[in-house]
Amino acid sequence: MSVLITGIGELTTNTEAGGDALVIDGSEIAWVGKAGNAPAADERVDVEGRAVLPGWVDSHTHLVFAGDRTAEFGARMAGKPYTAGGIAVTVNATRAATDEELAAVVRKHIAEALRQGTTFVETKTGYGLNVADEVRSARIAAEHADEVTFLGAHLVPPGEDADTYVELVRGEMLDAVAPLVRWADVFCEKGAFDYDQSKAVLAAAAAKGLGLRVHGNQLGEGPGVRLAVELGAASVDHCTYLSAADIDALASSDTVATLLPACDLSTRQSLPPARALLDAGATVALASNCNPGSSYTSSMAFCVTTAVLQMRMSVEEAVWAATAGGAQALRRTDVGVIRPGARADLHVLDAPSITHLAYRPGVPLTHSVWRRGERAN
Ligand SMILES: [Zn+2]
């Protein structure tokens, strides 16, 4: 089954190629170019001048959770500071939930994101924090998300000794979870795991063949970026507080700086120095960090709008970061791009150009979405 899409007012491909038409064949893009040169297709859809871009690639979410942290959020907005310890509230609720309850939460948020143009989702474990619940979280995540990350080192469970817990994470827990995931991640931050503990976990994961990611530099300057670059991690996520040396290190590495502006806003932190990163030559991705504590949004459009209006990124830079940038943070070349052979993940805006994402902040602009060649809404 092939579909010719015509009438594209503005086509963002994230490649050199452009045009006003494209062909989907099965689950992949088959052709991109000018409508007059289009090959024959089984079906034809005219998008009537609307903008078409790759579906959002959300490279950082935490969707395997239960419970609610509305009260904590309200208290924070009333002036209480954010600390890493709030994660424990979600851990208790997640451990108490059934498999079906957890799966329903994952499905609900992936469906919510898809309706807003997100066609590729990474998600993490990290609210189990014991062997059985981390394995269960990874299994449920793998059933629903496109990429899964092991985040056993999210927080030291209350009452446990940090070094003993690190040994569990890099030993028995990693052994049990590794077959279910592609990535391992550590929350390298004051109140979570320090440089040595983080490095011990990531080195063990790398030895198992997992790719690496780091949560770093969220609440203050710290060793997260340095560690990520040193170990060749695919991304370091948050990057809210960076030294000049951190920016230089990122600019001269393959490690993507994944910025999570909805999280910074929801915890009343500063926004990350996107302009300095881009000007230095670092690769920047944008992601939602959808989770019940510090960033409870699945809206990539909100992140793009914020990046443009408040982080001095151009619309083109922000859209690239939320599509191809997310793909690069996950070391994927088949998504975040519209070219023959890529996954047919398309986002049609009810607007003539991507500029409207920032020009019309807060307005829901998703007209239609295609995922793996199928019309999703
Ligand atoms: Zn996170």
C-alpha cells in the first residue's frame, strides 16, 4: 500500500532534499520531491498547503510510574524548593501498582503524545529501584516504547546505603534488566549519585554492551557532563547549569546535550544555555522529560516553543533538536528525518510553516500524524 502526499506548503526533511510531495510505501518513506515528478501511488492525500515535518522524537521520558504528585507541584509553585528526593513518592506508588496499571499509564501517555505529533518515544525504568520492580518496569516499557533505558541508579532508596545499592545496580539488577533494554542511565547529581558511583554503574553497563546516557547538571554545576563525555555517552540530559569547560567538552564530542525546558520551568530553575551550546558547535536535542514529579507534560511543541521564545533558539534549530536531535541522542538514523528508507513518521501542522509553532504559542497545531506509514489520527 503506497500513499502520495501532495500540497505540502513547507516540507522540513532535515536533509538537503526538499519538495512539496512525498510517497509512503508500507512503513517507510519511498520518495521525496516535486509533485510533478511523483511516482504512481495507490492513494493520494492533499494536505492543502500545510507544513509537514518528521514526527517528534521524544528521547527522554519516564512513563512507567504510578501515583500522583499534584500536591508536591502545588507546594513547589507556592515556594517550596525542588529536591531529588520526591522520586521516592513515585517509587512507593509504582511498587504497589499492578502490571496492568503500569502498562495502562505507559499506553495512555504514549497515545497522548502521538496525538500531539510524537511518533517515537524513549522511556526509562527508575521507579522500581529493586531487582524485581526494575525488571518489571523494563519489560512493560519494552512492550510499548520504541527505546528503553535502565535507570536503576535514579535515587538511592530511602534507608539504604548508597555504595551497597550501587553494587546491587551494577551487579544483580543490571544482569536481570540488560536483556530488556538498549541503554543505561545514571542520575549524577548532588542527592543522587556522585561521579565515582555513576561511573561504576555506567562502566558495568558498557561492559554488558549497553549504550550510555547521563542525567547531569540539572540542579547545579557538577560532574555529569564531564563523565558523559569521558565515557562516550550518547547524551547527557538536562544541562541546565554548565561551566565553560562543560560547553567546550560537549562541543568537541559526539555526546548530545539533551535539554528539557519543561522540567526547568516546572521546577523553577533557569533555562539551559542553548545558545552558548549551539554557538560552540555542540549538538542539541530537546525532549519532554515527561514524568509525574518534575515535568508532567508530553508536549514536544511546548518544549519547541519555549526553546524559541525563551532560549534564543531559532525555530529551525528547535524543530531540528526535537526531531533529528532526539534521533541522534538515541543513535538512530531511521527517524527524525524524511528521506527514502526512513520510517514514515510524519507530523502535519494545521499551519503553513513550522514558524507557527512559536508564532502561535500554546495553540494546538497538530493536524494529522502518520506513524510507521499508518495514519494515527
Ligand atoms: Zn529524566
